[in-house]
Amino acid sequence: MEHLGPVRILHTSDWHLGRSFHRVNLLDAQRAFIGHLVRTVRERQVDVVLVAGDVHDRAVPPLGAVALFDEALHRLADLGVPTVMISGNHDSARRLGVGAGLIDRAGIHLRTDPAGVGTPVVLADAHGDVAFYGLPYLEPALVREELGAARAGHTDVLAAAMDRVRADLAARPAGTRSVVLAHAFVTGGTASDSERDITVGGVAQVPAAVFDGVDYAALGHLHGCQTITERVRYSGSPLAYSFSEADHRKTMWLLDLGAGGTLTAAERIDCPVPRPLARIRGRLDDLLRDPALARHEDAWVEATLTDPHRPDEPMARLAERFPHVLSLVLDPERSPQDPLASYATRLRDRSDQEIAEDFVAHVRGGLAADDRERGILTAALDHVRLTESSEEAGAR
């Protein structure tokens, strides 16, 4: 970084290389994004690239995704612009971190080991040092002891990691600017359907205040670009990975970090869109006739049919007008008195913990679970999720 202006940062995350969209292979679209990222770095004179986790979509990614990741590393290294990258909850931290020491020499700094959260990548410009701290996804039950956290909760382990960050920063020259990369669900963020559940350890959300003391927190995990505070932001995923993201504008953050650690500029850089998404809803015949839906005929479509009875060959009939229809949801119109309608309403937007507690109260004639019983339910649900995650990783 040799210019005299502010440090220019390109913040991105959640590439999910190898992921498909309702069986549509997205590898070409992901390759187009990598090309777009490289052009942006070159044309906008970016000083450092940040990738805040979920580089891959699986612990053991398919060969095509591995090849694309290798291509991305080479293209970023060829730019001569440093890249700082952390592992997310979809990544295998150990696999992603293989060769990190050698890759580091090429200016690609992989941060996947929780033990290294307090050891930054330090870059310098005319105004002094900028310390970039990589906090990989921290699974509470697995890193609590290593980080010395008081409890196995998301807030606790992130707070312990940030204590190490602040301690290292305090020992550096006055005026050192600081940036943290983290992969977490921060309170105030809006989730979508394509993020893997990270509620192991109780409450998944952590307060933004956990990142106090640094100039910028570059977040990953949530797929919508959003600003929690001026200094705490999600870039979001570069592509849509569920129909719940139909209204997202997929972007990267281009940020200027001034000499005093102040963000002097924050701009959203649009990512290429392989095909727009559309969610349509109604009776089948209405969807096939409605002229207002003509704008969605070239989109990837999720159709929710409200016909009281399932129509004949609904996907085939929808495809005649919407050739890229990918998802069919049946949600028949029901009267409020229908027991199925009332049951679905009761379950909507409720967590596994809340459903389990409701069941306890139901079978005991309204007597709710006490604090001890709620703790038992939490521990049981966490055990199931951890077991599923371990089995899934082993299968992959």
C-alpha cells in the first residue's frame, strides 16, 4: 500500500463455492464473480481484499469448487494485492488452512486456527500500520477451553477472542488502525433461508458491542448485505442461494479507512446476476394468465400454489410459461377453523427450543418448563446438532 490516501478495502464473504441452486450448477456464475472481483480490485485500486468465511459450501468441496478456489488464489496473488481470508461454519477449517504458511508468502493470508485470533496480518501505508485480525467461525463447544471463555456460548467465545485482539492492539504503536474479520450472527442482522443453523450453544446471536475497540468489523455468515453499525457490516453472499434472497441486491463493500481509523467512504459494488429470482403465489390458472407476471418469464421461479386441491401436472404447466421454474410449494387455501391451518400458524417462526417447551407445557396441562428443565432441553438440542454436524462432516 503505497499511496497517500485512505486504505481501500474490498469486503466480501460467503462465496459458497460448489453450491448449486435447486439443482442448477452455479460454478460458472461463481467463476464470473471471481472475475468481477479481480477486475474491481484492479480498476478501483483496492489495497486489501477481505473474505469473511464460507469460502466453500461443504467441508469436503467437489473437485470443480476446489479448482475454482485454486484459480481464485492464483488470480488474487497475481494482482499483488494482499488478501485476508477466514474459514466459516460451512468450511473445514483444517482443510482450508492446509498450506497457509506457504500461501502466506504469496500475499494470501488464510486464518483458520482459533489459536491465532490475536495474531494479525499487519500491512503498512504512509499513515502507519493497519492490523487485520482473522476470527474464523468459532464453534462454542469446541473452542471454549482454548480461548478461556467463561461459558460455551457464541457471545462468550467471541468476547474471549476479541479480548485477545484488544490485548494485542494495545501493545502496538499508537495510531495503529484495526480491522476484524468474523463469521457470526450479530444481533440486528436479517437472516435468509440459506444460512446453516449455528444455534449450538444456546442463543446464536451476539451483540455488535462485542467488536468494540476496533475500527471496522468485516462480517460473514448472513447472506444479505447490511449495516449493523457504521463500523460493523455484512457484505452478504455474491450470489443468491435461496429464494428468500429474491429481493437482495448482491454486492461487495468498497471501504476507505482513513488515517485516524475513520471510514471516509463506503460503497456497494454490484455483483453479476446470472438470472433474476421471482416468487409468485396464487392459483395455478391465475398464474398462467396474469399479464403482470410476464416480467418473470425469464427468471428462476418459485411458485406457491394456493389451489384448494392439487392441480394436475402443475410443474409441467408452469414450465410452459415460466421455463426456468425450479421450485413448487403447495399452500392450499384453508379456512381459519381448519386444524391444519391453526397448527401451522402456531409453529411459524418458532425455534426448536420454543416448540419443545410448548410440548412440555401441552402434555402437562399447561405447566411450563422451569429453568432446570429448559436447561436440559437446551443441552439435548445442542447435543443433537453437534452430533449431526460431526456425522455430516464425516460423511463428506
